[in-house]
Amino acid sequence: MNSPNPPPPQPSLTPSSTTHFPGSFAPDLRFRSGTDSQRERATSGPAAAAVQLPQNGVPRSAQPGELARAYSAAPCAQFPGSFAADLRKDGRATPDRGSWRCVLRTYLTDGWGNISLWKSAFIEFVGSTSLVYLSGMIHITIVNSGTTMPAAFVAVSNIFLLSLFIYGLAPASGGHVNPMITFATIITGLTGFARGVLYLFAQTCGAALAGGLIRGSFGRSLTLQYGGGGCLFQPGLMTAGQVFLIESVLSFCLLFLSFGVGLDPRQHAVFGPKLGPFLVACSLALVSFSSIGLGEGYPGAGLNPARCFAFAVSRGDFKYQWIWWFGPVTGAVVQSIVYHLAPPYHRQLREEAVEKHHQDGNAESQRGTNEKMADGSIA
């Protein structure tokens, strides 16, 4: 009796090879496949201990080596004023002596020769240009829609606009894109002088470019019809002094919230490292929502001096421009006073200073002991 034919063997199901290249949107799939010459160099000679490539070209280890260094990411912008909670390492120089002249000289001169800082400023320039241009286009779109609830659209658009730009720029520059934020972090000590000056210059130049692009996009007549993108004031029901006071108070409110949810190191443990930029954008949405439609001739608070400067460039009218600059400066100074009275970093810094003092004392004591032992052995 013949036995039944055995079933044909089923083909084994194996996943297709994964696409690995640095331009992938999957963060874990950004290894570039090695060429034959790279594989030959990596699997022979001194580089073999550093990088080992299997058949599919994906490195099994990321230890330092010739090939591994070629694929490493650019350095991140590390400074305490960054909106990226994991990128706040303070690498600024400290004076060798405690005299005020030495401290001031170090503060004013440190960082200018750091090429990474200039690259970060360039990213702020590009980011400010893009952010301000998009902001102006959104404002014009809302005005043309004829909606009876512009405040709601402004608030929602600000949440997405600002949070996405902070997420996008934070690794490279800290994600300020606002002279008010940069100036506030300078006077609170979170941003160095050189970085702050370069950021302020880059943000203002980027905003001016965005204003020119808006003017070029619509022409003179349409730009004037749309108000240049926002940040308007025409005396009527409200005076310039009242608008200045509103800008100052709302700027302080925005800075107070931004420092609390975005720059306070304690929020890293409360909200997590990735939620800060979103909460900063929600703060802007809330503050801007509170000022929409307060009076005829004043559509709402600017809260970004560079943005208002850009719209003045697009209109060709710089009247009352001082309101959009000195209002945020006043709010930043008040925030700085509050910050220095109760800084979120004070306990951490004191503990680090005490620990360093103990370490220095122990090292000095050990050095003295070694010298005594050496003198005894000589005797």
C-alpha cells in the first residue's frame, strides 16, 4: 500500500531587507550600507575592531572608528537656554580669577570663535524667516476667510506653528526664533553673550527677509490691504500707552509660562523631555487668544519683536514700532527679576559648588599627605 505523498515544503517567510540610509524618516534605520571598499577597510586592519559590517551592511556596533565617525550626527546646540530638555549642558568658559574685570572680559569674549555657535545662529536666521513668513500668510488667510472668530483660529494655528518650529530647531539652535525669548535668557544667565547677540542679529535679519518676501508675494497694494501680516496699531479707542502696557504684561505672562514649562529643569521630571515645546506653544496660544479684538485699531498682541518688524518692513511703515520692542523688553526685565529671586537652578548649582569644594579639599589633603610621606621616605 502506497503511503500518501508528503506535503510539499512550505517556503520560509523571511522579512524583506530593510532600507537603511541617513535620509530615512525612521530614526533606527539611518545606517548607510557600506560599499565593498568600505567593508574591506572595516573588516581588515585596525578598523576591524571598531566597526564590523555584516552582509547587509548594517554596523553591529557604534564604537569609535574611521567608518563610524563618518556617519555620526552633527553636534547639538548645548546651552542652558535651550528648549530641548536634554541639551542644556553648560560649556561656557569660567574666569580663572574672581575679579569683576576678569568675569566681564570672559563673559563678553567667550564663544565668538566657536564655529558651531555661528551655525546655530544661521539656523535661527533660516527658522525666523520661515516662521515669520508662515505667520504672515496665516494671518492673511484668517482675515480673508471672513470668520467671526479670528481668535480661535489664531490660537490653534499658534499651537501647531510654534511647537513644530521649536521641535525642528531645538537640536541645532535651541529653538528660540524670537528675540524676546533670547533677550530674556541672556539677562537671566541661561544664554551666553556671544550666542545671544548672534541670535538677536540673525532673528532680526531673518524677519526682515520674511517681510520683503511678503511684500514681493503680494505687491504694495495687496500688502497694505492685508496690513502687511499683522502687528498693527491705529490710535482710536486705545492709546499708545495702553497698548504698550498690554504688550508688556502679556510678554511677561508668556515668558513666565515659557520658563516654567520649557526652561525650568524640574519640568523635565514632571512633563518629560518632549512635552516642553508643545506647552510653550500652548502658552503662546492662550496669551495671544486673550488679546484678540480688544479694541478697534489694535488686532492683538505681537509677542515677537522680529515678527512685528517683518510686517513693518512689508508695509514700509515703522510708526509705533517701539511698542513691539520695548513692551517685550519690559516683560523680559520683570521676568528676569522674578527668575533671580527664585531661580529654578539655584539648588542644583549650590550642590554642585559644595561638591566641587569638597573634592578640591580632599585633593589638597591627599596632596599634603603624599608630600609628607615623600619627605619621610627621603629622610
